[in-house]
Amino acid sequence: MTKHIAVYPGSFDPITYGHLDIIERGLEVFDEIIIAVARNSEKRSLFSTAERISLIEEALDGDPRVSVDTFDGLLVDYVVSRGARVILRGLRAVSDFEYEFQIAQMNHNLKSEVETLFMMTSVPYGYLSSSIVKEVAGLQGPVETLVPPVVRKALAGKFGKPEND
Ligand code: ADP
């Protein structure tokens, strides 16, 4: 039987409960998910690639169906090189749509055998993004409902918040 593998690409700077929700629900549809951390992201990241990977690994708690990797260059080439045919992306508010639509069309033009599938966010995470998490954490606000404990600790380390647990 062919394994259905999806690549879930992104910056994951850092991983949030919104990402984890997409991964968990993606596993209902795919046999395997490869989380692909983008190295060539234009965005300036708070966490290094190695830090982002180790936070994802710790947050996943060793599920054998999920692996974490990084990629450079064209995502569609990476997807094919991993024996996958699907790019999994999450969709939040309307604001995500235009950007995602553009990228999905470009990827389709580049390699038509690779499909992009979108999963709608779950209601509690509709407005949750890594950027908003960094903003709240940077202002010493509470992030425990937004990110797993390991990420909360890492954010506290970056922003110098005293740990009280
Ligand atoms: P990128 O820089 O590629 O957008 P992100 O790490 O911000 O990387 O997001 C990776 C993927 O996860 C994107 O498809 C994004 O829409 C999705 N995602 C992020 N947060 C959520 C959320 N709260 N609910 C659903 N999908 C999300």
C-alpha cells in the first residue's frame, strides 16, 4: 500500500498550538507528516533553525508518524525528493488567503503533480500566529494557552522573563 505523505512547511518561529492542531488533524488524513522548517525564509527569526527544530521535536513528544527536517530552495523539489505529493498548509482568517493562493498557484506551475491542501484552523486558533505569540511574550504577557510549555520556557529565556514554575 502506498503511504500518503504530506509535507507541512513553514517558519515555525516558534511552533504554536495552531500548528500542532493542523499536525494532529493532518494525521487523520495522512500516514506521515514531514514538518519542513524553511531555512531561506526572508523573515527575520527569533529562534535559530536548530532551536526551532528542537522545540518542534519536544512539542511532538515522539510521534513516529511525524518527522522534522529543514529545506533550502524550491519547496516542490523538496517535496518530490521526500517521496511526497502533498503540501499541507493551514488557513486562518481571510488575510491568509491571498498569499496562500499565490504560492499554491506558483507551486502548481512549477510542478503540477504536487498538490497543496489546506486545512481550516480550529476556532480557538483562528487568530493565533507565531508573530502574535512573540509580541505578547515580548511584552511579558501570558502565552500558556497559545504554545506548549517547552516553547513558553524558550520564550521566557529569549525575553528574560523570570520563570515561576
Ligand atoms: P510561514 O512563514 O510559511 O507562513 P508559519 O510557521 O507562520 O510559516 O505557518 C506555517 C503554516 O501553518 C501556514 O500554512 C500557516 O497558515 C499555518 N498556521 C499557522 N498558525 C496557524 C493556526 N493558528 N491555525 C491554522 N494554521 C496555522
